[in-house]
Amino acid sequence: MDMKLDKVKLKQLRESKAWSQSHLAEVSGLSLRTIQRIEKSGIASPESVKSLCATFSIQINNLSINEESQKEVKPALSSVISHKLSSMDKKATVISFSLAFAIAFILTM
């Protein structure tokens, strides 16, 4: 079963050593394409995770994302998105009303 990794942390670890993705692939024994995919998606096989953790001398829990913490983030993110959409709806309503008022004013002249 694939694991969800903290892709930002992975990239920070790589960059802290001034390594390119190609160099990380070489020292970890993974392909360049695998490194690119993991850094983009944050999804990796257990074997890839073990290789990366061994390369950086860290524990798996330092790189993996806990499913429970993911569940906590999703509702918060959903709430922020809903608030932003609500705010955008209000702005659109004000703009529409202002435009309608301006057109009505021009037509009555």
C-alpha cells in the first residue's frame, strides 16, 4: 500500500543538502522519474520511503503524513474555501447591483 509523504519536507531535505533530484535518485537507488513523482504527488511505495529515509538518515514517521492529521486539515480547508466563495458571491452581487443601477440611471436620462 502506498504511503502519503510530506512532499514539502522531502524537497526541503533534498535542498538542504544542495542535491538535485537527479543526485537524490542516484544516492537513494531510485529512478529520477520516481523522485519527481514523489515530490509532485507525495505518494510513494513503502520501499521508496525506506530508501529515502535511509538516504537522509531519518525515521519514516519524520517523512510520512499521518492520516488523522490529514482528516483534520480537510475540514479546515473546506471552511476556508467556503468562506472565500461566500465573500466572492457578495462581491459579485454588489458589482451586479452597481452595474444594474448604472444602466438604469443612464436609461432614465
